[in-house]
Amino acid sequence: MNQLKWSKTEKLAARRAFETAYRRECEAITAKLREMTASIQGSADIWRIHDYLTEKREKTDYKYGYRYSILIPVFARLMKEGWLTEADLDGLQDDKIDKIKSSASL
Amino acid sequence: MNQLKWSKTEKLAARRAFETAYRRECEAITAKLREMTASIQGSADIWRIHDYLTEKREKTDYKYGYRYSILIPVFARLMKEGWLTEADLDGLQDDKIDKIKSSASL
């Protein structure tokens, strides 16, 4: 994986796709957070929100590692989880898109 | 402090006061949380909410220790911070109320 070459254009496209996925996932977290916050009845609900955010922060910190050496599996995971579509990968070379799609479908 | 005697009636009153303070503080946290959640613009705002809850959870876990040996300073702190009023201490003996008020005013 880490032997792939990324052109300047591809790096820009990859960064854009990466940020799109992160923004979408954060929007989903925000929506869930607003839903949970609206229905707080007592202290246990507050700490449940804290637990939820702790888990999401750990997972997203781990998942959104931007290094070219791991970008194919990172994008594959994001595609599998629904945060990226093939259209978001526009600007990458076909071989990379194929690798991402193939890995996402596993 | 830990030589004070707590009658059954006082224990009930103390528990009620303690729970009142905790409920009020949690209501304040909820209000702040809803305000922060409503104004989320991006990911940094989400993690700021997480930081806020982490701090509040640590502080409230520490502050709301229900042991009779430390209840006078606990109540004094809660009164000083505005989570308890003298009226909430109704049911405690005067000597305890005096100790709490005196400590809260320091």
C-alpha cells in the first residue's frame, strides 16, 4: 500500500474526500447529540452523553489518520461505513479507486 | 467534624438537601449543554462539549461524596457555590446549620 504514488492533484482530491467524510460523520454525531440532549431527564442521561462522546472521539481520532501510507484502507473503511461515496473519490487515479472499492466491499 | 451525630430525621433531611443540590447542578449542566449543542458549527465545537462534560463529571463525582464524616464541608461548598440555600437545610439541627453557614461564608 505504501508504495503508491500520489500526484499533487490526487493529494488535493484525497484531502477533500477525507474532509468531506469527517464533516459528514461529525454532522451525524451532532444530530445524535442534539437528540440526546433534547431528551435529558436526569443526571444519568448527561453522563450517557459524555460516554457517547468519549467513544466517538476515540473512534474518530483513530479512524481519521491522514497518512498516504494508510489512506487506501482508511478510505475503504469510510466508504464501507457510508461516509464516502465513489463520487467523492473523483480526482484519484482509477487503480486507487479500484483498490478502495474492492477493500470496502470485503 | 466526624464526631457529629446525625439522627434519623437529620439523615433524611441531609439526603434530601444533597439530592436537591445535585439535581440543581445537573439542571445547570443540562442548560449549558443544550446551549452549546444548539450552536455547534463544526467538529471543534463537539469536542469542546466533550471537554466540558469531562470536567463537570470529574468535579461532580469528587464534590458529591455522601459520607456523614465530610457532609458539613460538602454542604458548605454547595451553599457557597449556590446549589444549596439555608432553607434546604431545614430538618438539620441548628449547630450543624451554623457550622455549614460559617464554613460557606469563609
